[in-house]
Amino acid sequence: MLLFDQPVTELGAAEVSRRLYTSTESAAARLSELANAKLLVKIGTEPPMYRFNVASPEAGTVANLERIYKERRVSVISFIYSKPSDPLRAFSDAFRLRKDEP
């Protein structure tokens, strides 16, 4: 969302890490992942710079996420940091035999 807000702005890992209070290594890894997913465009400088890919098929989803984040920030953050559920385990637990209690 940092780059979505300014689609013509190019940022590198050092600047992203400073703005998001994370390590440069973590920022570099996330930027690379987002570029591989085609959400960001990697500019071939050294160190690499990135900008939001406005042509990405997911650009509309990011716009919706930004809107929801502005309306329900705590809910979005809680969802991001919640432990993902294991659908297979939930399904198998539904058939688990339990001893009846008196």
C-alpha cells in the first residue's frame, strides 16, 4: 500500500525499511516477492528500486484493501497477524470421536 499510494514513486529496500520500521533485508525480500507476483515493477538499478504496477490484475484488489484498511485498520492488522487455520485439520476434527462425558 506504501507504493500503491504513489504509483509513480520508486522506492528501494532501504527507504521502505525506514518507512515501515523493519530491517532492510526483510524489506528487500518482501519487495522481491511482490515483484515476482507482478504487483510491483522492479527497476533494474543497483540497488533495485520498485514502483507499484498499475497494470497488475490485482490492482483493484489492492485498492479495495486500502479502502478497507482505512475503514477497519485494527481488523485488517489482526487478520494479517492471526494464525492461519488448517482447513484439512478442521475437517478431520469434525469427525474426531470424543469420549462422552457423564
